[in-house]
Amino acid sequence: MNASAELLKELRIERNKVPPPPPSRRGLWIGLGVAGALLLAAGAWFAFGRERAPEVRTATATALASGGAAAASVLDASGYVVARRMATVSAKVTGRVKEVLIEEGMRVEEGQVLARLDPIDAAQQRDLAASQLSAARSQLGGLQAQLREAEANAARLATLEAQKLVSRAQHEQAVAQRDSLRAQLATAQRNVEVAADGLRIADQGVDNTVVRAPFAGVVTAKAAQEGEIVSPLSAGGGYTRTGIGTIVDMDSLEVEVDVGEAYIGRVKPKMPVQATLNSYPDWKIPAEVIAIIPAADRGKATVKVRVALKEKDPRIVPDMGVTVSFMERAPAPGEAPRAGVRVPATAVVERGGGDAVFVVGDGDLVELRQVQAGRVVGEDREVGSGLAPGETVVVAPPPALGDGDRVRIAAE
């Protein structure tokens, strides 16, 4: 009985007893807080660390031109190859293209047929003009026969009047008939001339359906195909071609360079120039200044300079990018290129007891590189070793900038 009573006591529910506290989650919340703080710190470092990166200007190292000390470049600039003689060839009349005889890259000679339009309308006008000329000539022939008869009749009546065989009125009537036919004959002759002029104009209309090359050159664009409508005035709107193709005289290629107003005083007419195509950086093309255009671009603060290329080569084509170096003197024949590059003088700084530059690498990280700096030419400085052409350097680096630091490139 005692054992059963004890068991019943254990099964009894004590309603006044306080339940045990739930397991604590304090450790979980502490862990989440630490993780969030670490994420915030990383984000803040990434954002504000990048903002603290100094903003710098950069420049590209360019190879030194040929020659010794006296053949230095006084100014470098960039421009484009342009053609002084280029034409988009079109027909003089509106018509449907019958055949196109050109392709891109094709060499054409002056007067060569490039395309033909359908000549049916012009041919019909020519046939009509030819018929009008034939009719005028027939009328002229009839009047000439009538005039010969009237002249003979007037002469005969003049003889008879002198012999008193016919009246004076009959003679005067014959003379009047003769003079009238002479006037009609003059009019007919003029009509024949007008009809002949009309035929020549109609022939010119037929010839206008043939498109010829205005000068010798190379076809750079084929703009029309067979069956299309072409018009010099684009009468059909967007569905009408205005040209057959574009021809460029490759012998008229030159370089146009925009030079800053602050440096235009260094450029003189007939000044020797060394041009380097962006496509062929190892090819130095001799050139010279043709003219300095007497007008400035207010928006860009530049002055245009025309440069003549002294070498003709199929590799030189219009709209190519080119870098030109205005030289103190023309390089001597056989003069070898000098080793080294040119950078802005402010890019060379003194670090570690020697000359150095900051080279911008991947991720906008800079590398402090020791170089062998040479003489100062204008606002540039020659670097004999330690830097390769095409590398990007920091211009006027801040004193606190160090090796491996991240920078922000300033917008041009």
C-alpha cells in the first residue's frame, strides 16, 4: 500500500510549481552579431578604401624617334589619315540601276564605266528628237525646191515685163512669192538647227544613264545594286540611293592632326615629321607639314595641321589612326632608332635615391619602377631604360603614393 501511495504521489500534478527555464539562445545571437559586424567592416573597407584611393592622371609612354640628340621630337600628336580627293559617284538623272560594274577594292581609271541605268525613257526621248529632226529636214528640202521654182519664175517674169509682155503686177507677185519662200526657208533652216540641238540633248540624256569614274582611284564602297532606284537628289526618300559608290584617290592621302592651342607655336610649315600608323607601330613614315589651318576649334581648343606623307603604300588607307612626331630636323639616311621612351616630365619622380615612375597595372594597382631618365624636351622627358613603349604611367604622382597602392584614373 505504501508503494502504491508513493506512485500515486509521483503522478500528481503540482499546479503551483514553477516550470524550468527554456534553453538560452544568447550564444546564437552573439555569433550572428559578430558575423554581421565582420560583413559591415569588410563592406566599409571595400567602399571607403576605394574612395580613399587617390585620383591621378595618366599618360602613355611613346617610343623615341630616330636620330641622335639633334633629331629629337618637339611635339607629339595624334590624327587620322584622310583623302584630299574622294568622291561619292552618282548618276546625273533619276533611274533604275541596270548593272553595276564595280566592287570594293577595285582599281578604276578616269572615265571608266562604273554602272548603267535603264535607258528606256532617255532612249525614247532620243528617238522622238531624231524624228523631229528628220521632219524638219524634209520640210527644209520642200521649201528649197519651191524657192528654186519661185526664183526662176520671178526672173522669167522680169524679162517678160521688160519686153512689155506681162504686166508689172504679175512680176511683183512673183517677186513677193519668192521673198516669202526665202523667209520660210530661213525659218525651216532654224527649225532644223533646233531639232539637231534637241537630238544632241537627247543623246546627252542617254549618256547620263552611264556612270563613269571622275578620276582614277580605288573603290572603297559599293552603295547600289541592280534594280534599285538611284537619284542625285534622293527624290524617293529613304528608299532611293543617292550614289553608286565611293572612289578614293590613294595618291592624295595625307594626315590631319589636331594640335592643342598651347603647342601650335612649335609647329612650322615644311617642318619634318615622323608618322607612325597605329596598325604598324614599327613603321616610321617620313612626312612634312603642308599647312597650318588658320582656324581654331573653340570646343576642343585645337588647331588643325595638314601633314603630307612622303611614302605611298597600299597599307595606308583612309581613316587610319596615326601618331605624328614633329621633329627638330629630318632623320639622316640610315639613322637607327634610339632606344627608350618619352613620358611627361612630371611622371618622373625621385624615390629611393634615384629616378622612378609609377606604372599602372591590372586592377589600377601601381608599381614603383626605377628608370634611367634622360634629358627634358619641352614638357616631356626621355627615359632610356626601365620602361617600355605603350605602358601607362602616373603623371605628377602624389607624395604619399607607394608601390602596390590602388589609384583611381581621372576622366579625360
